[in-house]
Amino acid sequence: MISQEIRNILEFPIFFNVYQRMVGASRAHKIFVEEYVQPSQGVSILDVGCGTGDIVKYIPDFCNYIGIDFNKKYIEKAKRKYGYKHKFFLADASKQYLMNDNIDICFCFGVLHHLDDVSCRNLLTNAYKLLKHGGYYVCIEPCYFPDQDWFKKMILRWDRGVYVRDLKGYESLMIDLFKNITVARRDDMLSIPYSMVALKCIKE
């Protein structure tokens, strides 16, 4: 796994953004938004764990976007770069209720594998409460699959997040809240050999 020293370095936005560029996160953001978030005219979007906010480059201007993260430095960077047209707040979705308004879409890009099961369930419960009926939560996470080769598994073990799960592990976090869950495996999102799973959960 990544050493604690490197984890600490990645807490700083400049190093986090360099790492993101190295692994091809920008292309992954674009695919994730276009194929899984699928924003439409006028929708309200909550991005939980928005980091430094770079995913907003692929969020259409006709959406009402809000990004939250518990890293103060990330939020300050996001506000400086994108605050002229989007809202960013310091918040921890795994510990607190986020807002009063209902939203159409809540998403997480690579967040759950940083959280233990209790924190994940708290985050998902808060997301569920915020969603309108017919709205959806969508995430993409690194994932173990039975047919992965040793190198891909090694990459996942080195991941910054220490709670990378298999598909059943992710589904078990959601199934008590969401009954309508669709799943898509992706091995082509990043520039490194990296297996991910996208899960889309509709609030009925």
C-alpha cells in the first residue's frame, strides 16, 4: 500500500493534482460524467468528496452543482479555481446531514474506498435522504474482481484508499437503501492498469 508519507503529501492540492494528471484522472472524470452521471438541463448535483473540483470541467453550465469535501485545502483550491460559477463547502458527508434541499443527482468519484463500512453507510444514508424520488446516487470505485491478474490486484493494494472492496462489498453498503442498482465494470478509465466499478442507485 502507499506509505503514510505519500498519503500525507497528497493532502496538499498541488501534489494531489499532479498525481491525478499522472494516472489520467481527467479522462476518467469525462467518461464518468458523460456515461454515468448523465446530467440534464436544470438538474441539481451534489459532488461528495469533490477534491480540488476539477471534475466540474465536464459538468454542463446548465446544472446547479455543489461540491463538498472534508479537506480544507482542497475546498480552498476549488473555490479559487471554480468558485466564480460553482459552490463548494467544507463538509464531511459521512458524519453530518448536508443540506435541506432535495437534489436530483448525488455522486462520488473514488470516495467509498477511503471509508470504513460505518462511514460509507452514513454517507449513503445522507445521500438517500437528500435525493428526490427518481433521483439517483452514482459512484465509481476501484474494485477487486475474481479474474483480475496479479498486477491489477497489486495496483489496488497500493491504492491510497485502504478500503478497496469487491463488488459484493460495495453492493452490501447500498442494498438496504436502494433496491434499483445497476453495475458496470471498467478497466479502461485510467492510464494505469486499474479495475473500477460504477454503481448507479435510483431512489424509488
